[in-house]
Amino acid sequence: MAKVQELAGDRIVEVAAGDVGGQVLAAGLVDEVRMDVVPVVFASGKPYFGSVDAQRLLEDPDVVIQGKRVLHLSCRVRH
């Protein structure tokens, strides 16, 4: 992550969810989480952030955009 931040300079670094996203979230390196909520229920699947070992709290969404059958949310991570 340090190399990525070095290469990005002042630009924003985005990391996808899943195991890598969970690792940087667990390391306290995530400032904001953006997610899309759709009205679909799956019988099984993978956790959004892989296997996160500790609870992480998000602030209330500061951006909420409603689309057709999708809700886009952006939440700050409490540090």
C-alpha cells in the first residue's frame, strides 16, 4: 500500500472490496467506503470485505444517489 500511495501522490487511491479491500480496511488505511445496494438476495456468496478480523464502523452515508433498482452510498470510516 505504501508503494501505491507513493505512486499516486496527491491522487485518490481506490481499492476494490474482497480480500484485498478487507486487508486495507483492517489496517486502518481506508477513509471512505462506497457501495452499491441492489434488491437481490443470493442464497450464498462471499463477504463484501473478505474475512475482516475486527468491527469497523462507518459514518452515516454522506452521499446517497438513488438509481433505477440501485442505491449508491458513500460512507466515511470512523478511525
